[in-house]
Amino acid sequence: MSSKRVLLLGGHGKVSMLLTPLLVSRGWHVTSVIRDVSQKDDILSTVKNSFGKVEVDVLVSSLEDVKSKMDAQQVIEQSKPSCVVFSAGMLRSCVSMMSAGAGGKGGPSRTQAIDRDSCMHFIRATADTASITKFLLISYTGSRRTQAPWWTEEDWKGTQEVNNGVLKNYYPAKLASDECLTAIASRRIDVQAIVLRPGILTDEKGSGSVSLGKTKARGSVSREDVAAVAAELIDSEARGWFDLLEGTEPIANAVQRVIQDKVDCVEGEDVEGMIQREFGLGTRILPIQKLTFGSTTPPSPHYHLDASQPPIDCSAITPSHSSKPYLYHF
């Protein structure tokens, strides 16, 4: 069985339909999760005319029925992925603003069930699945608690108006998932956690060039370019939050730049707060300088505080995913 296996959640969404053939062309086997068997032919049609051997499976499973981490784990076990992409229920209309999720379709309860609950169940199930080493979540540029340091006051005011207005149900659901993935990644440092955060989605033809990383607060980008950036990120060593708008930099160059420059749009957010909300307020933080390692370097089965103390299990101590990489959590 190929080690390059993607579980694509929300497989019938517009971005997912564009992403599927891109991943197959890069050697990935895709398991596309859809809610209705009638959507199966649409999925297969994206690749059957392009490749000799169709490396796509279709799994009929409603994400609204994923009520627990165990439910998510059952879906994962059917596909045995090394990478999970959550692109479920993408917003269908540019008028609705921004990017991913149920986006209010079906009301607040459906938004919470898919964009928050189901997504977080899959994130937590991923944390318990050693074979999964990548998780890409499609979010949107305004999903944050505080003003991005590179935004203007006007940018932030406009973002808050959208979040508290048309996206008042969607915003907290999406933010909860983004923060959950970031917190989980602090415990499983071998997982590449990627939050791709496009602006307003359009159906225009992709240009192949974008603005990626610390972008303006508002703008648009084609779904075709979102899919192309997602495919490039999945095949890279990138990790972190990446805002995405239309731009002039070729996609491959943009991805390499954010990796080389260690760009992470989580900057300005309270990552330690995310970790405490996910794992409990009792989480303590100590500087790495207090730690000395034995004969192996992290991640190793055990860490040592010093030679006179017994080893501490790896599950109890891991680096944080933040702008302060010297922090470890007990």
C-alpha cells in the first residue's frame, strides 16, 4: 500500500474537486469522502480522463454524523491515510464572504456540526494515529482573535465587522478548529499542521501566481489557485498558518519562500492559550534550557531533566508550536 495516501474530507466541494486530480498527478492516492453516493461519478470524472490508473476511492460518509473522536477514527481506519485534508462544506458564494465550511448553509447547528465539531474530532483522531503525518485545514483569513501585526487598524475593524456580522456563526466554529489543530500540533511535533487561509473565493481561472503568507486582510483568490497552493503545501515541509490572496508570485516560489522565511500567520495569536484551552488550564510551561537530553535528540522515547532524575515519557513533554520554540509543556 502506498504511503502517500490522502483522506479528503468534503470531497465534493469545489476546491476539493480541483485538488483531487492535482494530488493524483503528484502520486497521491486519494480517498474522497462525500455525503451522497450520487456524487461519486463527479469525483471520478475529475481523474478518469487524465490518468491511466485511477488512484481515487470514494467513501460515502456524512460528516454531520461524526459525533466523536471514535467516529472520526472509524473513517480514518477505512482509508489508512498519511495525510488528512479538511475541506468540507466550502462556501458556495463570494457574497457570503471568505472561505471554508458549511458557511451558514443549513443554519448555525450545521455550521457547528461540520466546521467545529466534526473537524475537531478528526484533528484529535489524527493525534492518536501515528501513521498520519500531515493535516491541512482550509480556513479563511479572518479566523483569528487579535489583529495581525502586519494589518492596519482599518483592516482589523473590517475583519471584525464581517466576523460579527455575516459570519457570526461561522467565525467561532472555524476559529475553534484552527486553534485545536495548532494546539494538537504542539503535542505531535511530527505532524505537519497546515492552516491554509484564503480570502473571498472566486470561480475565475487560476493564474498560477498568488500572495501567500502575511497578506492584506481582505481580497479574493480563485478556487483553482487555492487547490494548487494546497497541493504544493502538502508536498512540502510547510507547517503553520498561511493567508492566501491573488498575487504575482508563482505558487511554487511562494511556498518555498514561506518555508525558507519561516512565515507563520499565527503570529500575534496566543498559542499558549490555545494549548491550555485544548489540554487544560493546568498546563505548565518551562524553558528548554532547563532540559538536557540523553544519547538521542527529540523526538525520542524519553527526555531527561538531568542525570539524577528518572526519564519522563514523551507523551508528557513536547515542544510548543509557537513563536517561542524553546517552550516545552508538561
